[in-house]
Amino acid sequence: MTCRSVIPFVAALILASPGARGEPIQSTKYVYYAVSGKSAADLHRAMMRSGPRVDGAQAYASASATASQSGDLIQGASCRVNNYRVKLEFTIKLPKLRNEAKLPSLDRGRWKPFAQFLKRHEETHRSIWLGCARTLEKQARQVTAKTCAQVERKLDDIWNKVRKSCDAKQEAFDRAERSRLERQPFIVLALQPKRKTSTKAASSP
């Protein structure tokens, strides 16, 4: 599984190209790492060896994001933010089977649903981040203050609160998914104890 990744935050207001109105600007890059082997256990070891590390822990897959905010501070009788937008750049890292033909049919059949499960899981993390970005945009666009310095401080406060709430949502999602991960047929197969063949000693006549 994966734990959520912290979103680095660019605090300065910068200019950014507009996206669809009402939606945060976003992009997603998928990165794959190769795994191979002759059994589910082999693939599991390969993921533990080559998979991403999240908060210092080994993971099967990961989703990370960087965020920046953009807009113009308009000073009149009071200061407000014009064209406030949040931009999110996602990177989703997933395992990719190198040689499917080497796997027995049972292992191969269990791998495909597992790989799909990982992809859906990481894309759900992305959806949670996007929901948080919508909340941030909605609240930030309502900010006004006497000075633009006060507006910037308010924006920082809003961001910190939304990020804290978003982190909690990501962690709750991972906790809820953990039991589903453990029940995945591929994981059950990969982690089952190896069968030991017993031999009987020859009896003395």
C-alpha cells in the first residue's frame, strides 16, 4: 500500500495559465517500475525491492503531488485576490510486469486485478487532493482585507487548515483500504507459507 505524500506548497502568488473555469489546474504523470519473476512471491519481493518509498516505508505504489497557487492581489479601498487558482502536478508510480509469460496461470490471473487495484487506489488519492484544492479555491476567493499583506497571511492560514484536513482524509482512506489490500488474492497467494516436502528416514532392519 502507500501512505499519503505531503504536498509541497509554493507560498508566493505567481502567474499561471488558466484551466477550465471552476476546476483546479492539474496534470498527471504515470511512472512505472519493472517487476519480474516466476511466481507471485517473486513479484512481491521485486516490489519490496524496487517499489517507491513513502515517508520512509516501502510501498507497492505511490501518488505524490506538488501544489502552487496563482492570482493577482488587487489593492483598492481594500485588498482582494483576483483569478485565484490552485495548480496540482501529480506523479503516480506503479509496478509493471516485465515478462507475463513466465508466470503460472494462477499467479498471472491474480496479478492483473491487483495491479488495477493499485491504480484505482492511487487515483483516489489524486481525487481527494483535487477535492481539497476545490475547497481551497472557494475559500481563498472570498478573502478580503485592508492590506494585501493581510490577505497573504489569511491565504496562508486557509492553506494550512485545508492541508491538515486533506492529510487526515488521505490517512483515513489508507486505513480503510488496508483490509481490502490484505484480502487481495494476489497478496494472499504471494505471502502464503511455502509448502515443505517432508522425507521419512529409512528404518533400520
